[in-house]
Amino acid sequence: MDHPCRKSEIFWLAILFFLQASCSSLQSTAYTYNEIVIVNQTGSAVRDVAVSSTESGRSFGCGNIAPRGICSDRFPPRPYRASPVRIDWMIGNGTRHSKIIELTLPASFAVGLPLRGVLVIDAQGQVSTYLQQQAPDPHP
């Protein structure tokens, strides 16, 4: 025969496990992003830039980014899911490029502050990416 205290311990351990699993899943989706910035560091125009999520299909594009120019879009915060992103672009000489990348979320980022995805097309026409986090509002 099972002891009543044993059943109670098992019940509370099951509840604790469920709550811990729920909290950890909420924590991983608590990050949001609200801006995409594309920086052209080349000496020529970059055309037909398209950034799209491989998971959701959402996309953002810039038709023409001047040499050493910037194209950006800001929107209401959306959940950050850390899914791969596809980037397509064309350098001034007509060479088309495409790359699938994964952005890494730095451990130092705070939940609750929106993220900004930054894509840099360097002088050689290659893309590097990183995430930035907006500073907290000093006057909430």
C-alpha cells in the first residue's frame, strides 16, 4: 500500500516539473525584434536586397542601397524565434549573391528590450550579421 505522503510528493514534483518546463519555454520566446538594418559598405550600389525568414516566410526588401548607405525598416515588436534567415542581393556589377544565416542571441541581452537585426554587406560583397539590443528608455 502506498503511503499518502508519497503520493502527495509525486503530485507536487509533477507540478513543479510542469511549471519549470512552462517557464523555460516562455523564456526562450520572450525576446522580440522590431527593426532590420542593412548596411552597404561597398563602393557601389547594392540592388534587389531581400531578407526572408525561412520559417515564417516574412520578408523585407530594399530595391537600391547607395554606396556606403543604409536601408532599414522598423515595425511593432514581433516574437524572435531564432530561425534561419535567407539574404539575396546583387552588387553593382550584376553579380547575384544568396546566403542563409543564423543569428546568435548573445547571453548578455535582457528580455523585454527589442532586438535589431543588422546585416552588413562589406567591401568584398560578403554579408555579416549580428543582433543589437535597444537601450532601455531613460524616461519610461
